[in-house]
Amino acid sequence: MKQFAWILAAACIITACKKDKERQPDETYNPEILSANFTNSTTLTNPYLLFAPGKKYIYEAQTEDGLERVEVQRLAATKIVMGITCIMVNDKVWLAGNLIEDTDDWYAQDNDGNVWYMGEDVDNFNPDGNLKDHAGSWEAGVDGAKPGIVMLADPKPGMTYRQEYYFNEAEDEAEVLELGLSVSVPFGAFTNCLKTREWTELESDVNENKFYAPGIGLVKAVNVTDGDEEVLIEIQQ
């Protein structure tokens, strides 16, 4: 979920060598996923994470390696994960004009309004454009991977939650920091925004603040470690 779920995932891939073999899986994390609780799972009504059909969300960030551009778009296709029908959201990442990642993420909203992250199918590319690998891919219910909540139905400051859990591969977590904020980005100015902090135990340097505007979704992500910002610059119809 991603800066965005994709940025955190990429960081985990890059720093996979830092995994601690002495760590043990969190056996206490066992989210209950029942189809009866997802009766309209592909209709996202959570105001902070809509992925409106037919719209493409475009983000940019100036990094030390060049301009990063991210395009996020909900696809018409769906995927069944753990018996739940999920929407499929494609996000592509370019760095200095080169496509480096092309990912399909799977999300489902439960009857309470929580949006769950159910997995991702990742293609990573070399600078020459050739496919590098699929590192970062995972699917809830496969090989011990478990889904997480990418956006709470009723976020309150102080709430913490897992966004995904595939031991030693994908362990993003988040905390609600503030509500009611005003945020300005190139696309526009927004009020009543939500601010979260997102991190992963797999990489101590990954520590981001994200800002979500109601009716839009993610509008800004700030890497607390180096200060890099990724901002929404356009929504194409």
C-alpha cells in the first residue's frame, strides 16, 4: 500500500540481506478472513483509499538517483484471494525515465469499511529494461503469508496495525498520527487529511509519513530518514 506500499516493498527487496535469521514469526498475528465479512469487497467506499475506477493517479519525487514517477490505476480485472474477490490496482514506477517496477496489488474492503491488502504480483526490471525478478511478490494464504489492513475504516490517533505479513519478506506496519490536517501538493490543496507513519522491521531506514485526503486517497509521502517527498501531481480521467 505504499510512500506507498510499493516503495516500502522495494526497500525490503533491496535490503533483504539484512534479514535477521534469529527472528521468529509472529504467531500472535492471525487475522480472521471470512467471506461473509466481505459481501461487497470490490466496492471501495473508504474515503481515504478509493482507487476510483477509470482514474490514473500520478506521483513524482525528486531523488538522488533522479526523478521518480509512479502511476497508479485500478484495473477492470479482479482476483480471488483466500476466497475473497479483490480489486486489482496496477502501479508502475519509473526512475530517471526507466521502468523499474510493474506491480499488481490486490485489495478488498470488508463490511466495516477496512481496506485489506491481500498480496501483490511484482515485476522488477534491470536498467536495460530486461526483467530482473519477481522479488517482493506474495499472496495471502500462500506459504504462510497473511493479509493486513492498508486503511482503517475509522482511524484514530495512536492506532497501529499490520499492513501485510509475509515473514522476513513483507512486514509493513502503520500507525495513525493525526487527523484534520491541511495538505498542499501540486495537484491541489486538501483539508481534513489523515497522517500516518509506516515502517518495516526488515529495514530500520524505512520510516515514512503519508498523507491521505478524503475523496482522493494518498496525496503525499515523506521519507523521514532522507526528507524525500513523493507528491500527487495529476489525476487523469
